[in-house]
Amino acid sequence: MDFDDTPEEAEFRLEVRSWLAEQASAYSLKSFDDLSFERQLSLGREFQARKAERGYAKITWTQELGGMGGTPMQAVIYEQEEEKYNFPTVFFAISLGMPIPVMRRFATEAQQQRYLKPALRGEEVWCQLFSEPSAGSDLGGIRLKAVRDGDDWVLNGQKIWTSYAHISDFGIIVTRTDPAVAKHKGMTFFFVDMKSPGIEVRQIKQAAGGGEFCEVFFSDVRVPDGNRLGEINAGWSVAIATLMEERFAVTDAAGGGAQLEDTMHFLRRELGEGDGGLDDPCVREKIADWYIAESGINNFYARLLTGLSQGQLPGPEAALSKIVIARKLQAQSADIMDFCGPAGAIYPDFQVSRANDYRIAWLEAAGYRIAGGTDEILKNTIAERVLGLPGDIRVDKDIPFEELK
Amino acid sequence: MNFDFSDDQKSLQDETHRFLRDRCDLSVARIVLDDQQQAYSESVWQEMVELGWAGIAIPEQYGGIGLGYLELCVMAEEMGRFLAPVPFSSTLYLFCEALLNGASETLKQEILPQVATGKLVGTMAFAEGFGFPGRDRIGVRFEGGKLYGDKWPVADAMIADAAVVLAVNEDNEPCLCLLDLDQEAVHRRQLESVDPSRGQGGLEFFGAEAESLTAFEGGSDNSGWQLFQRVLNSAAVLFAFEQIGGADACLAAATEFARERYAFGRPVGSFQAIKHKLADVYVGNQLARSNAYYGAWALATGAEELPLAASVARVSAIQAYEYAASENIQVHGGMGFTWEADCHLYLRRSRSLALLIGSSGLWKKQVTRELERKFV
Ligand SMILES: Cc1cc2nc3c(=O)[nH]c(=O)nc-3n(C[C@H](O)[C@H](O)[C@H](O)COP(=O)(O)OP(=O)(O)OC[C@H]3O[C@@H](n4cnc5c(N)ncnc54)[C@H](O)[C@@H]3O)c2cc1C
């Protein structure tokens, strides 16, 4: 039993490390807060282009496709090393996480030639147009209509919560093409050019203050039939394949919140020996609780990676990490605020970084518990797909979509 | 990354599982539970001894099989799963650990072969009534080669032949002493506990002959205390495996019941309140298992992080097992609250394991202390 890399893995890790170290001075900033959004994005694109040049943008893809023909384990090693820095990669996470793998799977050869590499290089950004005002967890409830007209389809309706739609060049979208059949049987999947006439993107201000997600309105937007991914009315299976693509990512067990080590120094420094400081028994118990959860996740990853290193892909049990991390981030951030007393509610002047601040994380965590599958949906996944408990009763299963509430 | 047990270790686990399934299912724990006079299952323990299990982790030069901690971990998981009512943990995780880490060569040569052949059941006596012994809260005294005072509760006190006892010596320093329990100056008394399937008792010493274990790490002042801490850390990891075995059994039982029991025309396992509860149990069990592996790694490799890894493994295992055991009853409904159903056996065991070598509050303190050493 060990945590060691195989010799090949170790070699790859070294290679990645030295490459990242070279990039760090130009692209890994302590904070991006002082830069304009445009500047952040253009730095991001530059770094992404360099990544793609090395095949690091999609490590498991062949070199022809723009990858490096690597193993899933190498992809994880790269992520682990990249995560030690603060590179501006956030703009491409969704783009390369789901839309682009779906294009790889369902688009024609010529389309793949045209679209994959520019996305890997960060020149073009893709978004995922799934959720609608009346359909989130229940993706099968989408209403945005697509009607055939000659060689085109005409799209009308609304998508919502689309992350980074405002900077996206393309998007993948699920539409309703046959409302007269049961909900899962009348959907069709496309990709769309976000600059098409009739598309309007409006940023939505999030509860935590950011504006990274948008609502997207479609009015008579024409999409060529050639942009269809999968068969007509078989969009559900393409959508499921997309969601399955949600590749196994080893995310930071601190969930992007404050690192425990920094927090302990902070408490020692700011709260001294009094209440809320490191000697306060209430504080000490919370620190133990946080670490036990964090260590549980890190060691859970170590077990999954052991399988991955031997060629086994993780199954649905991997869903547990987001449940644990997001809840812990929320609770731990609130605990730290508690320790600070009334001042815990006050934002500092962020001379260092907003990114890891517990006050910011406390709010962001609320969204983390929803994005990419809510806590409740993930628990259903574990109960049904890991423990084999019965699925929920579906009252809408065999009813034509247009007759549903 | 190779954060898993080896194929050989897994097949040892299977072998242990099969033996326990065939020879020591829950009906055995239940016999001990129901019969006040039985402190353990003597026949199952004898069979285990014949298989060499009493000496599984004792080095060959002392007559054991000489396997390591990782092997002990996988066996512990199965012992926990089947609630085996035998002095495996007292003898192996506590008594032998103390001797292996602290005893002189002569003592090891004298005692360990007796353990391996099953002639000697051992235990460790540290608690003295309410509370957990701290450095300066040890009442039992070791003076002129003799022990005086009272220890309770002590696991397997009624059946052990020898014990390692935490005492203070003439210099008021903590020390661990070895003594033969079959002497007149030792009085044993049986104690009733919440978990009667694992016997406990009290040991009172009226000048009982004992010898101090050799000092740990060259005889520094607190060597006895360090040795005691070392034994607790090893035991924390090994007990964590018993706990995750038990927690796993609870989840399996609850899941199976939830699939088969119908209410309102559907399996109760189709109600989300039950599904989410069981998903929560699963999550807790997985975290505990992952942390137990971390403890196993630290123990097996002699890593410096052992005190941290052991405390994390222990708290995680306590939480997971107690949650799994109580929700197992909840999922079973009224049936779960009967003497006849096995649910309460796990509930009782989860509680007694949560207490035996110190409860979660105590071990959380160790987590934070170790983190402070590491980070601050
Ligand atoms: C930060 C952020 C970024 C996002 N980015 C994108 C994006 O890029 N593209 C995109 O398409 N979407 C995106 N989303 C949308 C996200 O996928 C949905 O918000 C999410 O799936 C929940 O759907 P909903 O908001 O409609 O809530 P609902 O589905 O209406 O859920 C409301 C509540 O009911 C619960 N619930 C619903 N169904 C069940 C059930 N079967 N069992 C138990 N409880 C249930 C939910 O858990 C929740 O608590 C994003 C969301 C956030 C917060």
C-alpha cells in the first residue's frame, strides 16, 4: 500500500511540473482581481493555447485530435499539478468538459476537423444550453421548441443558468421537437452558433455577486439540420451521454475555499489566544471535523485513482465527493466567520485575493450545491446506481409531453 | 498510486470472511449476548487459534505467522462484520501491540509464543472508572514490583490470562506493566455493559506481581506514556477496520430490507427519505473506509503521521458506524427494535467500540493537536 506514482507516472509528473513552473510566472497570478475581465480572458486564451500545443488540453485524446494519447491517470496527474497554481482556466472548464467531448462523439468528421482544435486552444468557447426556467434537475422537461423548415430547424424559447454564454461562440442545446409523445421521446440535440440572428444573451447576477451564468433567448433562430447531433427525437440519449462525460475530476477537497493550513495561521494571527482563536476548544473541535472530511475525500480519491491507474474508470460512487465537499465548504466557511465574531460578516479590502476568502466561499458554496446536479439528485444517484434501490416513481413517464403540467 | 490492499491480503480477507460466515455468524454473538455466564465463544476462539490467527501478526521468531499490519486490518474488518465474540482485539491489537513495541527480548520470547499457540489470552487495562486516563490521572501504582489499585472497565477481563496495565511508578511516571492475572492478589469482577456480546470486567490489584515493560525509545521520562500512546494509535487503526466492517454490514442489511419491505404499495426503499438516508450512510462509510486505509498505510509503513492518521481513522469510523447502526434500526421500523432482529447487536457494538479506547472528543483533540504540529 502506497501513494506513489509508477515510474512512468512519476516521469510524466516531473515533465508536467517543470512545464507548469515555466508557465507560472506569466499566467499564474496570486489574484486576477485587478485585471479587467477582457484581460483575464485573453490571458486565459494564451495559456490555453500553450496547453493545447503540448497536448495537455485533452490528454486522453490522440495527437491527431489535439491530445497527447495519454491515459486517464495522466490526465489526473496533470490536473493535480495544475491545481497547485492559479491559472486562468475557468473559462474553458465547461467548454472542454462536456460540449467538446460530445462533438467528438456525435459530430461528423468534417465538423470535428473544424471545431475541436480551436476549442482546445481556447480560441472558441462552448457553452451548455440545457437548463430552462421549467427544467433543471428534470432535464426531460425542456420546452424550447425546434420546428423543421426545409434544411433548417427554427428554434424558439429560453434557456437559463447557462454558464459563460456571454463569452461563448457555440453551444450544445437540447430542444423539444415532438410534444405529442412522452417527454423523453420527443427531444433533439443540436449545436448552435451563438452569433446566430435571434439569439439574445443576458447575464444574470448571481447571489454571490458574480455574473457567470446567463439567460439565453431564442427567437426564430435558424439552425441547419447538419448541426443535429444524433437522430431526430433521440436527443435524450445524446444528453445522457453528455452528462456521463462529466469526467472524473480530482477537485480540491477544500472546494476552492480556504486551505486548512492558511486558516489555522489566520486564526492564530487574528484571534490570538482568546475566543475564536486556536486555543478555543470549540474551534479545535471544528478544525478536527473539517480535516476528517477533507482527509476522507482525499483518501477516497486515492482509492479511485488506484483503480484508474490500473485502467478501471470510476463509477457512480464518485458522485459522493461533490456532496461532501460543497456542504463542508459551506459549513466550514460559516464556522470561520463565527470565530471572527461580528467582523466575520465584513468584507476586507481584498488586497490579496477574493478567490479563497471564506466570506466569498460561504456564498459560492450555495451555488456549488446546485450546479452540475443538486445534492438531492446526487443522493438519488448513489441510492439507485450504487445501492440498487428502486427509482423514483415517474408520474409523467408515458404521458404525451403537451399534456403535462 | 497503489492505495489498496494486495491480492494476497484480499484473499486472506475472503478466507476470514468464509470462516466467520460458516462458523461464527451472528447467532454466535447472540449466544454470548443471551448468556450472562459466557464471556466469549470459546469454541470459535479455539478454532481461530488452530488456524494460527492468534499469532497472525506475531513475528515468526516468536512462534507466530509473521504477517503484518495490513493483514491484521483486513481480518479486523471481517471480525467487525460478524461481531465475532472472541478476544481477538484485546489480545492482538492491545496486548501484543504493547509487548511488540515495549517488551524486552526475553519477555517477548517468553510470552508471545504462548499467545500464538492460544495458551494465553491477553488484554490491556487502562481505564479507571469515569473518564479516560490522562498522564496525571492514573491511580494504579506500581511499587516494588507490585501493582495496587483498581482498573475498570477492562475488555475480556474475565477470560484474559495476562494483562498489560497502565500504572504510575515510584517516580510518578506512567508505565506499562505486564502481569499474570491468575494470582491471588488480583480480583476480577464481571461488569454488565451495553454490549454483552463482548465481555468486560474490573481488575483490582492488591500487590499483584508485575514487571514493567522496557522503556520505549530508550527510556526517556515519558517513555511509558509514549508506549501507551503508540499502542492506542495502533489499536485505533485496527478497531477502525472492525468498525467499518460493522458499518458495512448495517448498510447491507438496511438496503436489503428497504428493497423487500413494502408500504403504501411500494418498497420502502423507493421513498426518498429512506434513499437519501442510505445514501448518507454510504457516504459516511466510504469516508471512514478511506480514512481507515490512511491509518493502515501509516501503521504499516511506520509513517510519522501515525498519530494524525490514527485519530482521523478513529473518529471517522466511530461516526460512520454509529450512524449506520442507528439508521439501520430506523429503516427496519418496529422489527428493528426487537431483541430478535440483529440490528441492536450492531448498535451495541458500535457504541462499545466508540468508547473502549477513548471517545471521539478525545481523538478529535488529537487530530487538532497533530495538525497544529504540522502546520502552525
Ligand atoms: C452556478 C451554476 C451554474 C450552472 N451552469 C449551468 C450551465 O452551464 N448549463 C446548464 O444547462 N445549467 C446550468 N446550471 C443549472 C443547474 O444544472 C440546475 O440549476 C440544476 O440542475 C437544478 O435545476 P433547477 O435549478 O431547475 O432546480 P429544480 O430542479 O427545480 O430543483 C429545485 C429543488 O428540488 C429538488 N429536486 C428536484 N428534483 C428532485 C428529485 N427528483 N428528487 C429530489 N429532489 C429533487 C432539487 O434538488 C432542488 O433542491 C447551473 C446552475 C448553477 C447554480
